Amino acid sequence: MGGDANKPTALMASPTESAQAAEQLLRGQYNFVPLEEAEQVVALGGDGFLLQTLHEMLARDRLCPIFGMNRGTVGFLMNDWRLEGLRERVDGAKSFSVPPLRMDAVTVSGETFSSPAINEVSLLRETRQTAGIEVTVNGRVVIPELVCDGVLVATPAGSTAYNLSAQGPILPLNSRLVALTPISPFRPRRWRGALIPDDLKIAFRVLDPVKRPVSAVADQLEVRDVATVEVCVDKGQALTLLFDPEHALDERITMEQFAF
């Protein structure tokens, strides 16, 4: 089981009209507590709002399980919206542990940035010129020069997002792998990515950061003009998502392999 109907529960909603309307309906029927007092969270919105909520919890160091309900567009990471039976649904939910990535970036000017990423960390060219990036896995240079529009590292939970759009593989949720996927690679011509065990560190060095500048993006945080970026899985910060058993996240990810 995932949630607990007797646990103090917070309710969070995106600012969209549909999410705000759903919030009012839920507050009229159930009791909720502030996030600071909560042991689990119900989130109303789309996938973007769920990522925002997860990042807020990481920032507050309150890693409460989250039961999301879709009041957005796609809602791949959300459960169906229903007003009735919320407590029973949360109590009977199936839980999934989702460890985030951690990005440590250093800019050309020497500034350092560290940020978690639930879906992916991506490096992207900033100008019309292709990027030149050295790729290292656990201290070993595996690609001396990747000429491309960019490259990304995706978690299993995020493998159906930007990674899939970049022709990367869909990863089973319990695979203990991350996807290393190039974005429009020019050289090496036949390299289409790799699967990396999630206990290894991946590092990128921008070969000409002044002439061919590159930005690094951890979910929604962008750092421009990076010189080096290191990415690893932060298993000490694992997040928990709750899903209705009949439509759980592992099943959704598996069935995405058969979507047309």
C-alpha cells in the first residue's frame, strides 16, 4: 500500500482554472493541513505542476508521498481526477520510489550551481553553431568529442518525456539505469546513446564554451554558459509517487513502448 487515509494530508493546486475549481470541490468535502504539517500530499494539475511540487518538497526537505490528480493537459505522472473516494484511493495507492538526478554545473566564469532533476538533465547549444562536448563515465572518457545540438541524462520516470522525443529508450521504472541520449548528433554519426547503471557518475566538458556556448537544464532550472557538468543519481533524496493500482506508473511506462 502507498498512502494512509489517517495521515495529515496537504492539498496543492496549480493556478489554472480547472485545478483551482477542483481544489475548491475537494476542500469542501475533505480536511487538509498546511504542507509544513503534512505527511502526504494531494497535487492537482499537470505533469509540470507535479515536477514543481516535487522540487518544492526537495527544497523544504519534506519528502512526503504525493498522489497527483490530472487537471492539466497530458498528466502522464498523474492519476485520473475524481472527487469521490479520495481517502480510499490514497490509502490503497501503489507507491513508487523515484530517486532524482543531481546536477553540479560550473560556468565559464567559475560560478557553481547544484540542482536536482526528476526527469532529466540536458545540455543544449545556445547558438546556431553545434556544441562540442566531451563525455565521461565514472572518470573514463567514452566520447572525446560529441558534436551535437545537445545531450541529456534521463531517469526511468523521465524517460518518456524529452528523452523519448530525442529518440532515447524507454526505461522500466525498476531498471536501475539512466539513459544517456544525444540530441541531433552529427559526430559520431552512428552513436545513438547508451544505458548507464545508476550508481555511476556522468560528466560533460564543453570543448569550446566561448565560441560554442552551452546551457545546462535540470528540469526547469537553466544554467547558461557552462564549462563542466556532472550528473549522478541522488538515492538519498528518493521521492515517492502514489498511483491507483489499476493504472500505476510502471504499467504506464511499459505501455508507452507500444504507443503510436
